[in-house]
Amino acid sequence: MGNSKIEKVRKVLEKQKYAIVGGHSGVQVCRWTRNSLNQRGVCWKEKFYRIESHRCAQISPAVMWCENCCLHCWRPIEMNLGAKLDGVDEPKEILDGIVEARKKLLMGFKGNKNVSKKKFEEACNPTLFTFSLSGEPTIYPRLGELIREVRGRGAVSFLVTNGLNPEAIEKLEKEGNLPTQLTVSCLPNRELFEKWCRCSKKNGWEEFLKSLDLFKKLEGKTRRALRLTLVKEKNMSDKNVLEYAKLIKKAEPDFVHVKGFMSVGWARERLGYAKMPWHSEVRDFAEKLVEELKKEDYKILDEVERSCVVLIGRSGVGLGIEKV
């Protein structure tokens, strides 16, 4: 990070316990890693996919760069640095830097009597790198090489994207660098997309739909998931159920994460606690979705109430990660 605006962003992020790596990447020890180390529970990803929370590194190769400024995002989108990186760091340098920076962030747990030595040492050697911390990872032009670097270390990669760069997904597929699991975040219709995401791309909705079309072609090549973030009184109507069902039929994902909006971080100022749905409301929405997707053989596979999340998937689809 170089100029004054970027340095200001760095200071804000470091105050929030992010570690900035190189010119555009970052890592943060998430709440569930801390909870797992302290024997206080684990992330829903561990319950659903058997991924150990204490060994999950939440990272980004474009920590404050994104095409969107989503109202429901808990990150500091007010400091968005745009949709193009000025310089590009080497994939190996990024991953090495992330692992070392994360170790430093974890050092406070080393002398904690509640944290076992074995678990602490395991935490310092992550087995999952999830590209979901902040910013849009597909903006980083060497993302495929970075994913390959993760795979070369025997680790799992989860990529969470807004779907606005379908050409980046195509490139990952052509080069054989798809992540272990690919997740695209969804809104039900163009109107809400334009109102909430405040996208810098004029054809953002069309690009998103292209990414959903790509999902079908990726069957068997990567695990595919759609993420629905539900905001009370905003995108939880019966009409929205039908709209989401249409998108799911279009994409044919392996999994659908139906997640309640959490009023945390910067999102508290934009939407507030009143827009957080109860888990029962999220479950009810998921049940309506499954009803619409009966012919496609989707059903509710699992749920975690405290995280306000319900997992939908096709019958017979394995949850546990079998390969990186």
C-alpha cells in the first residue's frame, strides 16, 4: 500500500486487527478461530463441511478493492479503493506473508491456559484458506496461481465472489486452478442488486448472471455454492422466494447457504439490528425455497441456529471435503 489514501485505509484496518500483507492483501483472525482455540464453539463451516475452525485463514488478495459498495456488508466499504489494483504482488510472496502475519496475530493465544499447545500449533499451520475477508478476490489477476499455491501446500481453498468477473472464473477453469469450493453471493433481482450493491459496473447484473451460467459447466470440477444473505423486510418476501428459486435453477449449485444478515461492523450504521432476522424466519424462508425446488431434488441438509444459517443441498451430495 503506497499513497496517502491507501495508508489511511491501512491504519483503519490494522486498528481492527487486520494484518496487511504486501501492497494489497490481508488476513484477520476471525471470531470463530478465536472461539475454537478457547473451546467456545466452532464456525458453521466446521459443522457443515468438517473444516477445523482454528485452522481456517480468512484472507483477501484485494483487501479493500471491490466493484460493489453493498449496504449489508460488514466491511468498511466507505473506504473502497476501486476495482483495479495499481501493482500486483507475487502469489507465493502473498501466501508466505499471510501465513507469517497470521502467526503473529495468533501469538497472544500461546500463553493462554484455555488453549492447548497442540491446537495452537495446528492453528499456526492453516489447512483452509478462505478468500472472503474483505474486497473482491477476483480483482487480483493472478488468483489462479495463488489458489494453486494453496493447493500445493495441501490446503483447501474456498473462494467467495460477487460474480461480477465471470471471465476470471472462466480463467480459473481453463488453467485448472478452480478452488475447492466456489461461492457466489446473490441478490434476487436487478432492482435490489442496483439499490444495495451500488455497483461501479454498468452491466453488473448481466455479469452476475453470466457467472451463474458458468456454474452448470463447472459441475464435478469444483464444489459450487450460492450464498443468500437475508435482510428483514428487504429480501424475504414470497416473491423473493420465487426469484431466488429461479436463480438457483439457473445455476444448479451443489449447495445454497441461506444466511441471516448480521448487524456487525460497519453494517450497523447502514441497516441496524432491526434488519436482523430470527433463525426461525431464515429457516421458514429456506423451507419455502426447498418447496419451490422439489423437482430439482434440493432439501435442507443442516443448520446452525446461533449463526442464523441454513444449508440447502441436493440429495446425495457429500458435505465433507474429500480433496483440495
